[in-house]
Amino acid sequence: MLIRSKQPDTGTTIFSVMSKLAMDYKALNLSQGFPNFDCSPTLTSLVDYYMKKGMNQYAPMAGVPALREIIAEKQAALYGVNYHPDTEVTVVSGATEALYAALTAIVHQGDEVIVFEPNYDSYLPAITLNGGVPVYVTLSPANEYKIDWEVVKTTITSKTRAMIINTPHNPTGVVLNEEDLNQLASLVRDTDILLISDEVYEHILFDGLAHWSLCRHPELKERTFICGSFGKTFHVTGWKVGYCLAPEVLSTEFRKVHQWLTFSTVTPIQYALADFLKEPNNYLSIPAFYEAKRDTFLASLAGSRFRYVPAQGSFFQCLDYSAISEENDFELAVRLTKEIGVASIPISVFYHQKNDFKRLRFCFAKDDETLQEAGRRLVEWSNLSVS
């Protein structure tokens, strides 16, 4: 049978490739972005409670009301913005679904979508499968991956339908600030451009930095789908529970797509999350928790020849190995996995032209023992390696 694939070749299999390689070689897996520690026992107890209570059938399409209400309350408390829980908050099966549903709701054949690269792997397939055309703004480590909004301005055309924003940013760990939001607002003002904001790492910020959600800017809020995730915040990536916040007119279109993608999201977990969110410290404590992880990993690299700028957010740290080797980043990532037992992700896979800036991404959502041992191996390799 002849199959005509609609799926673009984006190189996204690197995550499964590196995780399998790590398993085959019994390497420390700092490649794929998931913790190697469990979530709060209180949270799992709540799931158990609601399963035994019989909350095991379909949830409402838009999400369990109690969860939508607490999400709206949380946004109001943290960012001073209001979303109506009935019409502007939608619970989905992971932020990847939220991103896909948002793009499907608004992108038509030939529409252009501005993407900042390096970018998370699901963006491009979601754009192209819906007939959209990705327009790339390439960020460089030479400028610490900061966005030059004047460059962005030159990419906007009459065909620009949407722009995807990601803060804190995967894979670079860079975060946007208030001035970035002001610059973005000035670009989209008096246009019909819509925004999709990937904010799954909103609670993983360091060094006292604030999360500048796009909803904090009144103009941007009215044209933005905010995509969030409980998986990253509460160490439960396998649950695949997220949400989308958007003005009613956008949420209405979003839900038309969500209805035919997953219809509803796992019921007992929604009830459990609703209860867990009632205690703000369950998410307000996350920045300090992950900052300590970042610092443990970076401290373990003392004496190495790696160069780096400490991540501002997310649970990823990029390391520059250009002073150590001229090897292609993909080949080096594979070699380090096999030879020293530390798996990472080459940053080039996040660029559509596979730009190689001699950087590898390491996930520090791991226990301290794993981070320290990974650092020890990397230090030893960096000091013995000859390109």
C-alpha cells in the first residue's frame, strides 16, 4: 500500500533515539525532559482517593469545573488577570495538545506562522499539517538567544496569521521580560496576528526573575492562547494534563478542535489537581527547588572546559563545548552517551537548517546523585579530550 505522508521530517525522533541509546548503554539520561524522581505523595494520594470515589468516567469536555475555577483563581492571584472558568479556561491532554488545537483553530492553507528557533519540536508539524507556512526567526548564542524585535518586524507580511512565543524557553533556558512584551505588542498592534504562548515552565525560573506571561499585557491577552502544563510543574509528565487560557472568542474556536482531538482529559487526576492547587506553596516552591538542581549541576562542572550562561528558566542547561572539540553536536552527543555514559540533546535538532553552534542541552530534573555523577564524567572527558 502506498502511503503519502503528511508528516514533515523535522528530526524530532532525536528524543526517542537518545533515550534508547541511553538505555542501551546504561547511560545517565540527561537528554529527554522528564524528572527521574516522583511527584508529591499527597498528589498521588488525591488521585487514589478520587479513583476510589468513582470519578472514573468522562470529564466535561472543557474540564472538571473545580479545576477550571482554581486555574482561573491562580492566574488572577499571580498575574492580576481574569479568565472566566466557564468560557475561557479549557483543560486538555497535555500542552502539546493545547498547542496543536490552537494552531488548528486559527491556521488555514498558506497562512504564515512566525517561529523562533531553536524551537520545541511539536511546533513545526502542527503548523505544516494545518497547511501553514513556518517563518523562522533564528536566535543565536552570540546574542544569548535574545529576540531582536526589529528583525521580527521584517518577517511580518500580509500573510502572517500567528506567532509562537515560548517563555521560559526550551531549549535555551532564556526568559522574556516586560520590555519584550511591550515590543511584541507594538509589532502586532493594528494587525490581526494571533499569538500562541507556550508557558509550560512558568514556575521554573531562577535568580529572582519574574514570569512575564503574555496575559499580563492587556493588549496581548486579547489575542493570545496561553498553553500551560501541570506535568512540568508537579513532576508528572506522564499524566499529560495541561490547559489553555484564551478570550472567549478564541476559546470557542479552540474547543471546537479539542472536542475532536481528545474530547476530555483523565477525570480523577483533574479532581486531584484541583485540590492540590488550593495550596499555593505546591507551585510557589518550585523555583527554589529547580534552582538548587541547576546549581548542583553547574557546580559539578567546576574545573571543566565547558562554557555556559546559567539557565534563567526551564529545567535545561546548555553547555558550549567549542573550546573542547569541533565535532558535530549530534555526533558528539551520541559519542558521549556511548563512551562516558551521559546522554544529552544536540541543539542543532531545534533548528530547521540544523545550525551547529557546538552546544548540547542537558536536563537537570534529576536527583542530585545523578547530576553530580554526570558532572564528574563530563569534567573528566573535557579535560582529557583532544578534538
